[in-house]
Amino acid sequence: MNEVSIYQIAYGSEEYELSKSFRQRILREPLGIKLSEDDLRGEDRQHHFIAMFQNSIVGTVVVANVDNERAKLRQMAVDDNHQKNGIGKKLISQVDRFVHDKSYKFVVCTARKTSAGFYKKMGFIIDGEPFEAMGMTIYNMVKSYE
């Protein structure tokens, strides 16, 4: 799927609004919940990336600053119909470049059990014990850039 392009988008832009709808459809609707104000709090200070294929969003990820050494990967999603085509890998590669440019030493994330294997392939390791949230097993994960 070489036709997929990764773009950084601006908060509040038309693409940002479309990415919110995408995240709602992929990440929240299957759980029977809505993207909340808490989910969106602080996104004006975060970095938003989308994967585009044939003029449609097929993937997204948000990167938040935690502190001078750590960034947090949030709200990563790839459309079910486009999984296993390297889109997630392209999004993580873009995050890797971004993290390198900003001189972060680590990226942290929380991953659903169903996604933990993907993150391990991308260089993340499990950090601590899994926990339950929203009816799912969740892992804290970290990737080092040192």
C-alpha cells in the first residue's frame, strides 16, 4: 500500500475534525462510548498525524508532550479494512522521526491487549503489570530512543 501518505495536521483544521470523527468510529464506537471532552483536553498543544489513502483517512495518531524526555503516543488507530498493510508501521515511523527531531528519549503509550504485539514489533516493551479499563486488558508500554 505505497499510496498511503502520512501528514501532520493542524489542531482545529478540517483534517483535525475528520480525524476526530475517524477516532470516534474506530476507537470509541466499538466500546459503546463517545470521544469525550477529557479525551480531547489539551489536543491544541499536541501533534496530530493522519494516514491518507485515496482521499480518506485510514489511520491516525496523536503525540503529546509528557516532559522534556518523554512523549506520549495517544489515540492511534488504523481502519479495520486497511490493517495488515503497513499503515501502523508508517505512522510509528513518522512518530520516530518526530521524536528524534524533538530530542525525546522515550515514547510511552497504553495499548489494548489486542495491539500489544504490534507495538512490540515497533520496538516498545511492556512496562509493569497489565490492568483493566473499559472492559479490556491494557498495557503500559515504552520505547527508548537512547
